[in-house]
Amino acid sequence: MTKSFTLKKGYCHIDDETLIISKSSKPGKVENPKVNFFMVFFGIMLIMTLVYAVRNFVRGSVGLTTAYGIAAGIIALNLVLNWNKSSDTTINRKDIVKIEFKPSGSLTSDFFIVRYCVKGKMKQRVLMMARSKNSKELSKAKKALSTIIEIT
């Protein structure tokens, strides 16, 4: 039997073996993406800002070199901080190590952090709930996720 709840952008379905994140309200076969586009995009941005920083350094433009250097540092920090975050759409229940609940703040919605281990590598997936005052959907999500492992 599949348990489902609504996320900010899609749905989360939990069956006997997997946790599935999809855009469809009906659970189906979903494959994990081969490439993490977040990492590719910011990797390309880091390379481009470094190239422009070096280019402006050679030209003697201190202001632009500094600006591009700071931008490259921010992008590199973003990559390091988000290195283990994944965009996996299918997570095996047996791989899940921990589920954390983070209540909404002034700028964020309620969300869950699902930590899991695949091939010895620790990953995490964020499940962002829709920003609403509907506590019914949140309690449904907590109940469904607590069937996998205790929520901290």
C-alpha cells in the first residue's frame, strides 16, 4: 500500500521498498537523474568567474578582478556546502539512515531532510512542504515518513 503526501513541487509516495518523489499524484516508475544539474550549473559558473578573474588580472583591472574573485569564492562555497545534496527521485527505504524535520521559519516552509547511504556515500534529499497553514498535510507527511524511521 502506498502512502502519499503533497510537497511544494510535486508529491512524495512511500511504498514497501522505496520513497518516490514525482510531479504526478499517482505513484509510478521514476528513475533517478543521471546528472545533478545544480552541480553542473554552478561548476560551469565557477570556471567562468575564475576565467574572467584571471583575464581581468592580466589586463590590470583590480576592481573587476576582485569582484570576479569574490563571486568565484561564493560559488565555490555554495558547491562545497551542497556537495552531498542530491536530486534523486527514488530512494530505497533500506538505505535511509535518518529523517530530520525542520519547522518553517520566517522565509522557509516546513521541510524534511532525508539522509541516506548509497554505495558507501552519504547523501541527503530535502523534501520541501508547500507553504500553507494547512497542518493536516504536514501531519500526514510526518505519519507517512515515521513508518520508515523515527523522525528527529
